[in-house]
Amino acid sequence: MESLRSAEVRTKTLVENEGGEGVAMYQFSRAIYRDLAPYIDVPRSNHEHVLHACEAAIERLATDRYYFAKPEKSLFYDIRGFFPMNAQERVYQVVYCYMGLAQQYMTENPLEGYAAVSGKQPMCRATTRKGAACQRVPLPHNGYCPSHQHLADTEDRLAA
Ligand SMILES: [Zn+2]
């Protein structure tokens, strides 16, 4: 009980203290948790697991979305075990709905979403010839800076 309350307070504090876009990102995980909380199976400690899984999925979506292939599927499989059989359909619908909205938000506000969750500005995904991470600001649509756009083209060819 106590640990559940502290998790809720932590999330609430985060949303209230951070201005701007950070609020929006954590609102998605809070919304999923809030909608599903009445269906979570016993014991009570399951609540904390579900809330943390939702937050982790949103954080990963904001900071690592190019390598996070199916966020809604991933979150559904992470939390479905905390719900009874007759609530699975509901869990599926809520997760797919909010994760879809979160992905849409990240597509429209990729740099803001990243900065809000990580507290840092996003950096280009490439590694320089000296082996260090490229420090330049990436373009929102593929996460590479203007000098490393050719890597995004290579990726597209490999994926095709
Ligand atoms: Zn770069």
C-alpha cells in the first residue's frame, strides 16, 4: 500500500513540477494506469508493477523510439499478466489507444518529448569516425543530424 502511494505521489509531483511538454509525456502513462487500475489483479503490489511498466514504455518511446519497434505490443505483454483473463480485452484496448496517442505526440513533438523525459537535448544517433557519439542536433524525422543523413538512407535500404 505504502509503496503504491509513493509511486503515485512521485508521478504526480513530476507532472506538477515540470512545465510544458514533460507533462504531456507522463500524462500518457498516468492515463493508462488510471484506466486500468480497477482491473488489476491481487496482490496490491501489482499496481506498482503496472505503473512502472507504463512509465518505462513511455520513457523508452520518448528517448529510444527508433529502436522501439512495437511499443503498444511490448507494453501489453509486459502488463497483461497482472490482470485476470476477463480483463485482457480491456487492457489491450486501453494500451493500444494511449500508446497510439503517445506515438502520434512523439511524431509531432519528437525533440520536446525526448528533452522532457530525459532532461537532455537529443543528439544525433551516429558515431563519428573517432568512435565518439556525434553531438549534433538531429533532425526530428530520423534522429540523424544533417551530416549523417546518409546513415538513415542506408537503414531504409536494409529495412526494405
Ligand atoms: Zn551526426
